[in-house]
Amino acid sequence: MKNRVKSAFLLVILASLMLSACSKNNDASPSESSSGTSSVSPSESGSSSVAPSDGKFDPPITLTTVGTVAPTVKYASGDSVDNNPWTREYEKRYGIKLKTLWTVDDSQWETKTNLMIGTGDIPDFFKASPAQFKQLVDADLLADLTSAFESAPDRAAKILTEGGNAALDSAKFNGKLMAIPFTGAPKEGSQMVWIRTDWLQKLSLPEPKTMDDLLKIIDAFTTQDPDGNSKNDTFGLAVDKDFTTLKGFFNGYHAYYDIWIKDAEGKLQYSNIQPEMKTALQKLQELFKKKQIDPEFGTKDFSKVAESIVSSKIGVMFNSPYAGLYPLQSNVDQDPKAEWKAFPIVSADSQPAKNQTALGVLGYWVVKKEVEHPEALFSMLDLWVEMFYENKDDALNKQFINDGNTEIWQMNKIAAYRAFKNADQRIKVTHALETKDTSELTGDDKGVYDKISAFQAGDRKLWGWNAIFGAEGSMGVTDQYRKNNAYVSDEFIAAPLPAMTERGADIGKFMNERFTKIIYGASSIDEFDKFVSDWKQRGGDAITSEVNDWFANR
Amino acid sequence: MHTTRSQQAFQIINFIILGLLSIMCILPLIHILAVSFSSSAAATGGAVKLWPIGFNWSSYEYVISSNRFLNSLGITFQRVLLGGLVNMILIVITAYPLSKESERFRPRTFYAWFFLLTILFSGGLIPIFMIIRETGIMGSIWALVLPGAVPVFSIILMLNFFRGLPRDLEEAAFIDGAGHLNTLFRVYVPLSLPALATISLLTIVGHWNAWFDGLVFMNSPDRYPLQSYLQTIIIQQDFTQMTEQDIKKMQLISDRTIKSAQIFLGSLPILLLYPFLQKYFVTGITLGSVKE
């Protein structure tokens, strides 16, 4: 008995010790982070170094970071993540040494960085997600980059604003620039309508100019046996359960999927509850009733829909201009007759259709507060722009971009994408194909040029490159969009707000269910009005007012 | 023996239900195998069901020639051997004293609770991560072996098995002058082979299938054990937010036949091991549960 009491007592003490040790650790970790990492991040050792006018640190500084590894990258023998063409150039040119604490596969980036932030041990710089970025700002762990940006090299500064100011604005808190946005190409990725042109020819249909034309095509692809197997086994329009292939369709009815738009009074409104959405859904309901949409779409994600496309069951798909590579290339591999072409989205009325675009920032390059020389990041970014976008020297190209063996450009430590790189690339490449003069091409351009040349010589494995970058390619459509500035941008460009985080997932699921039901015809189109009021009640109103508060105060 | 009608009916229903269950278990495996032998185009088109279309070996040739698969397979073997060994030693030497009564081993109750508590409560991911980091084993094979070095559930199995052994044997050993160590390794362990086989199967399967710790504790994808590596190649792409880079990557790694070949090869060793250890499985566990 005595024994038992004693051991129970011991246990309690032990447990409390363990618990207190835990909580102490957790509390202390963020403030300890600087001392904790000092052993691994000798950035302080560079504190005495100054950046002379030519931008080289002497003695060299060391920055710690963490990174992803693309499965396609192979290092030359002796090279490693911290010793490769890019890092050697960073050191040679700017006196910046890099130390990568860990690398992880792309798919696990979020988990691993969350864990890292959770333990309070962040490296000198890394790529954070929007939500992480906001957390780090709130915890006051990040360096203010405002002055570093002002003195940044022109090239590096320009790339961040090329697609408009939204990306840079989204990285500002109280007017201070707290991160370098990893700009993507949201406008370039705007959807277009891909159509099986071999089917079009077979049924002698014209190319679509209006939504009516397109609906006729969809109808014909369903009912007139475009694949000629005398079976009624084809569908007109590709639809997936997350509606990723419907944005272009919605946009044709001036409805926008899941973005925030300005109303007449200058307030932000959620696009999915606008009356235009009702019209578009009604149309989809009709298409479904006429069996022009796969009756099982509600259970198929995009990769499943891609299977139907690859096996030549669907002839019309709204998607990004890049779809030529995936999944359409697989269809072309599989079906020797298959031909696709991208057309601009079409409007249901006399108003031209506009494409919805999101902010499209792929992440935020954040710098730890204690770092002495945050401007080093802009120097590194400058090298990226120079080598990836501007270099025309073949030798440098082999050294930094692609040696034919592996994608060396992926070894960079900081990058940002140009807003219309591929659209510009198509113009240059098609011009070079006409004139046979490749002197104006950069390394990346040359790669595309070679692929299209090989396609023209008969290699159908490279069909997708021609479908995107060729004279008739999808990037031509993108170019048209750009010229007409046919975009409606998502006006909400911040990390998710509290009510959004709390309700967003639930509300999104509920919305998806209601929309799917309407398309299935399980509920009549008038259910849409009920959906709108339900949406408001279930937290939509709270989110709307939150978003408008943010909009008024930004 | 005479069986009644209802018993027969019961047997038949049993066969049907169990048969269906086992078909449900084996069909996905056959499907994966069929896809791995099919031509890439047929697999991407979703045409392959249970029989390969366009039979070829190319995806296996590719997997064998790619470094990453073999590399991670090597790490998994290393982990299973090292982890299995550490686990088994610790299980045996922990279960032995705990199988004694409190009168003979005073702090037994304390230790029993000490171990039991770890089944009920865990520090959670972040504290474990910090411990791994502070002890400096992050990124080494030990980060995969040491955190799970003392599997309490297996210790309980072992301990119950030890208790089931006649005490007279132990007393006889003591009279012959054996100490605890001798008794344990010369008497208890040789008598416990069924239990040891069962537990080593559990341990090996556990180490073989673990993937999350590999992702979290390894500092670079080159050091991932097999299941972590497989997890990274089969994870679903988020199609709502695809960028140009993602699509280029998709085109490179979307090859289902190669994924299937890797999944199949990844489960092959354990499939081969199972039939040999499985026969101990039932006896091993039930023997341990019978107490004096």
C-alpha cells in the first residue's frame, strides 16, 4: 500500500515536471530562436562586413535558408544544394554564401515549414505561405524590407510590379514592405477554351465566336458521334467536382467563381452569390439534362476528368493555356488523330467576356529580423532575372539554366516569375521560327524553339509545346487577353482573415454541394436564392464585412 | 461430427462474406500490378482494370535504373534492421523485469505506469521535433529508430507471455546458479520464440510502413525511407491552384505505370515475409494472453 502511494506521488511529480518543461520550452522558443540558431546561422559573423558600391560583401556574409528539391534536378558530381553553379555565382559576384539547413520534397513544404515555425527556429530567409507570412509578421519576427527595396537593382524591382502592383501591395503591412512576393503569372494562366479541332472538322462546325456557337459545338460533340465509333459515348463539356474547369464558362456569363469583386458602390462582394452565377448554373443544368456533361462529374476530380479526356471521351475543356502539356499531350499520345486548339473564352451576350484572375503570388520570401543585410536578397533576385530571363549567351545558359541534362535553373535560392513570360516567349520563338535567326533567344527560349522544331519535323511527343508556343498556340490567346486587358481581378489580396479561416472550409463545402445539386437537377434553379440567404447566414455576412473592413483600411 | 442445417448455412455465409472481404483486399493490388505492366497511354486513359493493356516491362526498367527508389529502399532496409534489432532487445529486457511480481521487483508498479502513460499521452509533434533537434540526431537514421525504440504495446504482449511460462523453470535455473541475465537469455528467450516471431513481425511491418517521421526528421529527400518517398510521388496534386511549373512537373511525373511499379515493389518484401511469420501470429498473441 505504502509503495503504491509512493509511486503515485512520484508519478505526479514526474508528470508535472514534464508538463512544465514543455510549456516553458514553448514559451521561450520564439525569443530563443536567435540564440538557438546562432550556432547554425553565422549571419552575425558578417555583421562587420559592408557592402561597397559594387554590391559585393567583403568579407562574405552567410545566409541560412531552407528549400525544396524538385525530383527532376540532378547535381553534377561533387555539387550539392549549397555548392552548385548558382551558389558559386552568388558568392563570386555578391559575396553571399548560403547554408541550407534542410530540404524537403515540394509536396511536404507546408508541413515542414509549419513545424519549423512552430518550434520558433526560422532561417535567415525562406519562402512562406500567405498564412505563415501573416503569422510571422504578427509575431514580429521579420525584417522590414522597405529601404532595401528602394535601393534594389532595377531589374529585380521591376519584375515584382510587372503584373500590376497587387503582388507588392499584398506584402505590405502598415505601409512597410515585409516580404518579397514570389510573383506568379495569374493573368497568363487565365482560362481559355480548348476544343478538339479534329472533331470540329469532322462534323464541319465553325470555330466558336459566341457562347451560342460553343453550346452548339458541345451539343454536336455529344450527339453526333464525333469519334465515329457509332456509340453514344462522348460528352461535350469537361466538368470536375471542384469546378476548376468551369471558370472560363462562368466568365462567359460574366459570373466569377470564388473571388471578391467591387460592386457599384465600391464595396467588395463575393462573386458566387451574384445573379450572373444563377444564369450560368441554369445553363449548366440544361447541359446536364441533355447529357452533355458526364453524369458522374460530382465524384471526379480533375485527374479523373483528365482520364476521360485522354481516352477521347470529351471534346471541350476550359483550362489554362498550359493544358497543352497536361493532360492534352497524353490524349495526343494515345489517339493519333487527336488535335486540340485553344480559343478565347466566348461571351453569352454583346458584352465581351472578361477573365477572372487571382492574386497569384506563389509565396512570400521573408527575411528574419536579425539579418544584417536584407538587401542581399534583391542582389540574388537580380541574378535570377539576368540569367533566367535576359541572358542570351549559350555558354552561360548551359551553366545556369539547362545543360540538356538537368534543369539547373531550379538550383536558384530566390526567384520570382515574370507576369507574361510565356506569352512573350511565344512571340520571340515564333518570330525566330519564321526567320531561322536564334540570336535573340535566351536559353529558355532556345529550349522551346528546339522542341517546336522537333515537332515540326514530326515528333508528336512534343505536340504540347507547339500547342502552347506555336504560331497557333494558346499563348497567342493569352496575348489577345493581355492586349484587350480583359481581366477582372480578385480584389481581396491578403492572407485569410479570421472569419474566413474559421468558416471558409465549411462554407466552401456547402457551396460546392448546392451548386452540384443544382447542376444535377436535384434542386431547381430557384434554390439558388435560398443558397444565397443560407450562405449569408452561415458566416458569409461576417466574412463580407470583415473583407470590407480590410478593404477600407488597407 | 454431425452438423445441423443452420450450422451449414452459417458456414456458407461465412465463406461468402470472408471471400468477398479477401477479394476486396486483393483487387487493388492486382489493379496496381496490371497498371504497372501496361503501356503508359492506356494507364493514363484509365482503361486498365485487372489485366495489363499493352504489356511491357519498361516502368520496372525505369524504376530499377533510377537512383531514388533504390536509395530509399536501402535506407528502409537499414532502418528495419537497426530499428528491429533495437526494438527487440529493448522489448525483451524491459518485459522481463516487469513480468515479475511487485514483491520481487519493488518499483514495478512505478515502471508499469511509467510505460503505460506513454500510450495514453504524447508530447505531440512539436516537442518531439525539438527533442530530436536538440539531441542532434536530426537527419540521421537514429531519428527514425530512437523515438520509437520502446514499443510499449509489444512489451505488454511479451510480458504476458513471460508470465505464462511456468515459474518452476525460473526457480530451477536459479538453483542451478543462473543469474537474471542467464535466466532471461537461456531460459525465457528460447521458450518464447512464437511470441518473439509475432512481435518482430509487428515491429518490422511498423518500421516498413512508417512514412511521416521520415518526412519530418530527414533533412533532405535523398535520405527518405521508401514509404516517405512513395508518399511524395503519389500525393494528390491540388488542381485548383496549378501553376505552369506544376503542370510541367505533372507531365514528368504523372506516369501512373511508374508510380504503380514503385508501389508494388515497395510492398513486395513485406508481402513475401508475411506468410513465413504469419503462422506464429495467432499462437503468439493468444499464448501470451493465458495467465496463471
